[in-house]
Amino acid sequence: MMGSRGVLSIIFDLDNTLIDTAGAGRTAIQKVCELLKSTHVQESHIRDICERFLRKLLQESFDPSEGKTIDDVRIQHWCEALQETPGTDPDPALASRCYYTWKNTRLQALSLSSEVRALLEELQKNYKLLLLTNGDTQTQREKIEAVRCEGLFSLVVVGGDHPEQKPARSIFTHCFESAGVRPQDCIMVGDSLTTDIQGGVNAGVRATVWINAGSKSLPQDSVTPDYTLPTVLHLKEVLAQLA
């Protein structure tokens, strides 16, 4: 039974839900392209090198128990991207420069827009706001610090701090118990069908809200969100329906 308390808590994803991580990433890659143009690397190879890095990033598996930092792993991605490109010297120093240019530019480009910040400030007057983000602890904490958003949430949970990440039920259970709420008191808001929306369904939240900024079609055999919005700025419309 849902009970009659209505929505008490909103669980937000971070990347591409509250902040435009994809856009910041594009800006960061452009900066690396400019760096590589100033080196010995052939200009015709630059885009290929960057695309190789992005593929490695997408397929990344990181285990902190192996004694490496996420910085070490991602410098290695750039080193391999250089090495795999014909006629390009896999210079470790250049790989490090590429990585820190990409990392620092991306962090600088990330921001919580004034509109999103205002929305969260308004919502926190009536709802308990939780932030639940997947990813390596260092990387996600750096983003949270860069956009100065931690004070807007009653609880911030980073997947890398836990044995399982979204869509696992366990990390949602941790959120519920830590925040003192029931699954049916909460809605889950995020851009990923496979982690945010599926995770919300697995955990039994009251409703799931898919942020579909690119107007993507719902894939076949995908979990179906209860609501779909082009931006988190329309969230109050959903809350009004759930009141």
C-alpha cells in the first residue's frame, strides 16, 4: 500500500539530470584537440585519438583495491589512445597533459544553472532532497564540489562508496534508511533508463521520472518510466499530479 502521505522525498541523479556533464565533456575534448594541435601529433589523427579515449572511458572498469587512482587509469586511457593511433608516439608526458586538460576543463565547465539551483532551493522547503550518483568516489565528489550543490541535499550518496551502485536495490535501501523515508514516499529522477529508472522500479519508489533532454525514443524492452520530461525544470508539474 502506498499510504496517504504523498511524496515526501525526491531522489535525484546528478550527471545529465541536474548538470550538463555531456556538454562539459564536449568542451573538454575540444580543449584537448587544441592542445594536440600544438604538438607533434598529426592533425588528421587528433579526432581519432580523442574518440579512442572516449570509448575507453565508456568501457572503463575501475577497482580502487588494485592500488591505482582513477587519475592513473584515465592517463593510461590517453596513453593507449595515442599508442593505438598509427604514426603517433605514445608519450606518457603528453598523455598526462591530455588527461589533466580534459579533466580540469570538464570540471570548470560544469555548473548548476541558476534555474536548477532555484528549483532545488524551492523544493527543499517541502521535500527531503537526496542525491544518488553512480561512479568512482573521487570523480563524483570532485563534480559535486565543483558545482557547489551538496548543501541543497539532506543526503548525498556516491555509488563508489558502496558495494553496489544503481540499479541495485541495496543502494536505494541505504538511501531510504539513512534519510528515514519509505520507498513509497519517494520519487526517482534521472536520465538513465538502465540505472535511474530501473533502479527506482527495483526499489519500489512511488514514481520514476525520466529526464529525456534529447527527445530519445524509448528503446524496445526498456523499463517504462512513469513520467518523461525534457528537463528537470518541469518537475513541479509531476509533483502537482502526485499531490
